[in-house]
Amino acid sequence: SQKIEQNSEALNIQEGKTATLTCNYTNYSPAYLQWYRQDPGRGPVFLLLIRENEKEKRKERLKVTFDTTLKQSLFHITASQPADSATYLCALARASNTGKLIFGQGTTLQVKP
Amino acid sequence: DADVTQTPRNRITKTGKRIMLECSQTKGHDRMYWYRQDPGLGLRLIYYSFDVKDINKGEISDGYSVSRQAQAKFSLSLESAIPNQTALYFCATSDPGLSGNIQYFGAGTRLSVL
């Protein structure tokens, strides 16, 4: 069966450091992968999308990589700030654009001042 | 005002009761979705609709039903609520004209079934 795994343990880092979150998947060939941010008591908010033929995508302090051979995406936040503390979800979708996304369970990031 | 609005934000009900969660959107998107979120399990798709006449089951539709009253409104019903339906419920929309199926979520409804 299709499976998406994110590190269930919270990631604690010091302000100013780079945070790296991992999303691994099995039994799936996604056309694209998305990352969302979720704050407590709120719905997920879209951050970045990367396609299967793209190796890397950047947006301000955010960087996403996509390795279809390793079946893995890495999400980096450089120069992290306490305001970056949240849960980050990865989601996969097929090329058929059925509209359906499969979400990972999320990783909680805590940035300490 | 929020683009995707869910009501109520919190609801406590008893086993066996019928309840409805409502979602309305001002984004003009045709596609709408209902998810539930449980600790450690992530978001799971309950139902989705690509337009008013198109309703599809997701991976966990048993015990739920939906109604797409208009392009802007998509309701989720629990016909006879049970305790294991206690969860955080999210409505989302997307625009098929944009590649990647980016989804826009409401703030969620926290449901407790006693």
C-alpha cells in the first residue's frame, strides 16, 4: 500500500540554524510533491510545490529537494526563527490531477531563541 | 474574511446524534474536499467533489455523507455519530486550472463525540 512517512519526533533547533525535515514515500510515483505549514488550531497553508522533473525549488528562506530515485523530499528552512515553529506536512499527488493528495502525518518544528 | 469558512469551529455531541459540518468558500473554486485529522495519522480524505453534480468517496467515507448545495457550499454529515469520529475536520478547495492541485484549507472544526 502507499505510504508516506515523516519524522514523527519533534525537531528542536536553535534560532539561526538550518532546519531539515524529511518526507519519504513508498509504493507511489508522484507527479509532484507539496509542503504545507500548520499552526495549532489552524488549517494547513501551502508553502511550496516541486514537480517530479525538478530537483530543487526555493522560496525566500525555504528550499525543497525531490529525489525520485530515493523516493524522498527534504524541506529546509535556513536562518530559522522562532516564528517558524509549526507542524510541516508533505503531500503527494499523481499526474492525472484527480485532485487527490496523500498527506504525511507531519513533523513538528520548534525553533528556540 | 476567510476564503474558506467552516462552521461550527467546535462541537460536542453525543453518540447516535446526527450532526452537520458546513463549509463555504469565496475562492470560486470548483473542487472541494473534506478531511479528518487525527494525532499521528495526518490528514485523511473523507469525500471530495469536483463540481455540484460530482461527489466521490475518499479513503474513509464510511459513516459520513456529504452534500454539495452550490459551488460555494459543501457540507459533511455524520448520520449517527460514534466516539471514534472524534477528530479535527477540515474543508479544502482547489482550482483545477492551476497545476499541482494546491489546496486551500479552512480553520477546521473540532468535533467531540461523547
